[in-house]
Amino acid sequence: MLEVLFWMSIVVVWYAFLGYGVILYLLVKLKGIFTRNPSVSFPENWPEVSLVIPCFNEADVIRIKAENSLALDYPNSNYKVVFITDGSTDNFREVLAEYPQVEILHEDRRAGKTAAENRAMTQVKSPFVVFTDANTLLNKMALKNIIRHFSSDKVGCVSGEKRVLMESAESASAAGEGMYWKYESFLKKLDSSLYSAVGAAGELVAFRATLYQTLPEDTILDDFMQSMLIASKGYKIVYEPEAYAMETGSDSIPEELKRKIRISAGGWQSMKRLFFQITPFSQPLLFFQYLSHRVLRWTITPFLLIFIFISNLFLWTQGWVYQLLMIGQILFYLAAGLGYFLENRKLRIKALFVPFYFCLMNYAVVAGLIRFLKGSQKSTWEKAKRRQQQ
């Protein structure tokens, strides 16, 4: 029985991190034999769009963000840039006063990003709304590449791509984050091609305004929840890699860990709230994607990794295969530990980034569960510090 559970655990972990990508790739190729995804062209008349930028005490970056937002390729007559600065106490007014084209929504109460977005949506009159973070820069064609997908009535949400800017001497946490998002982008593109992307990143996401739902103010992952609620109604989430938001990696290991634990706590919260919204009976294909891409990674894989290691100790005498697996695990975790040790001393070896970041992610899932159960992860939080651009 122990051997059966051991191998089943290995299969689940492999599937969650690599196998789903392989199967997804094959399914998309198979689908391409019988059907072809329709090409999406630019419309003749561009609809009205509001670009909403929630920010809290980010006066140091909003000048660059305002200039970047106003320089996007979209008809000015149908385009509005809105900064919502609830709770901010810095000099954001003085900075944004330099840009009279920009609208400011502000109230002194700080209730978190979700509350700010809910409030912003009461002011938005355009049929489409795009949310983006203040510390990201968008490519010039981002809006047009996003909005063109709404020509299909089946599309309720469009997610842009998150790109992490890296330098050659990048930290392990930032470089690991960059590699992780490259793989995530690959999966998101395949998910979108098969049926629907599974959630959207808050760095750049667009919704049909009529589908936006007012979320509880304590929602941690507002972008993911909003997009999945829209998908639960039968609309598709399209992934558009040619609309991307660029940001630098986390400044340090503690900053990246803080961000990952928050996301993990939000993942547990989201799964609880989506439990009856996305089921194998209501939407079997979306449920398959959601389970494979999100749920397995956010729930059992860290615990299975612990089980695999411990059970392998008891199976050591059962043959050379188990001995090789045990040695492989020890070497992998030693590499992760060495990566952590060297990173703290500013010595970086790229070969150690993957095992280090893999362990960081799985530790964050467990820490996020504890924080979720304790109710200690608040929707109002201090953003992880990002490395300054050179």
C-alpha cells in the first residue's frame, strides 16, 4: 500500500507541474486538426475604454505610469485614464496634476484594492474596463490587442501577459520569478487555445463592464476571482501575449516570499468561494483546466512532496529505483538550500534558481494555508518591494 501511495503521489506532483502542460499541448494540437481558432482583427470603430489604475502611496512611480498610459495607441476620444488613490497620503495629487487628461478618484478611507476597484466601477461608464498595476509599464499596442477580442460575444475577460524584467546579475528570487512566469505564460496560452484561460493576472486584465461583480472587500485575489466568476457564467477568458505589463522582479527573498504567501492565502480563499461556482457538472472542460492548472498546485502538492520524501525513506530497502529516487530528492533539496545560502551572500548560480524557487513556492502554499485558516491575510497590505530599474 505504501508503494502504491508513493507512486500515485509522484504521478500527481508530476502532472501538476509538468504533465498537465504536456497533455494540454497535445489536446491543443488535436483540436487544431479539427478546428481552427478564428483570427481576430482590429475593429473599424474602437469602443470606449477606461484604464483604471489602483494605487496606494505610489507617487514615486505614478508619473512614469501616467506617461506610459497616455502614450498607448488608442483613440483619445474613446479612452480615459483613471487613477484611484484611496487611502494614499503621499504627494500623488501634485504628481498627477501635471497630467490634466487623467482622472483621479480618491477617498481617505483605505479599504484595499478590491474595495477601490468596486468603487471605481460605480464611476466607469465605458463598456469595457482595463485594470493595471501602478508599478507596471504596458506595451504601446496593449489596449488594441486586448479590446479586439471583445468582438466575440463569448469573451467576457481578456488577460494580458506579465513579463518580469531581468538582468544578467539577477537575484535568485527575481530570476526564479521570471522563469516561472515564462512557463505560466506558456500554459495560459495553451489554456486559452483549448477553451479558456484559468484566471487573469491583475497586472493587466480587461472585463466587460456589465459582467463585473462587486466582490467582498476582503477578497485577496480580486483579479483571479473576478475573471473566474465571469468564466463560471459561460464566458471565455482570452489570453493575449501581445498585450503585456512589464515589471521588475522582487527586491529580495523575503519580499518575494511575502508576495507568494499572500497569493497562496488568496488561492485558498478563492477555491473556497468558487467551490460551487465551477463544477464538473456545470462546466466540465473549465473544471478540468481549473483543477489541473490551479487547484492541485494550490492544495496538495506541497504535502505530497513531504509524503514522497518520508515514504521513500521507508522504501529504501525495496530496490535500487527507490535508492536512486531518494538520492535524487536529497540532491534536489540540497541544491535548493545551497541556492538560498548563496543568495543571502549575493552569490548567484543560475542552475540553482529552479530548485530554490520551486521550494519557495511550495513553502508559500503551506504558509498561505496557515494564514488563511487564521484569517490573518488582509486585503490591505504593503506591496512587495520591487528591484529598481537601472
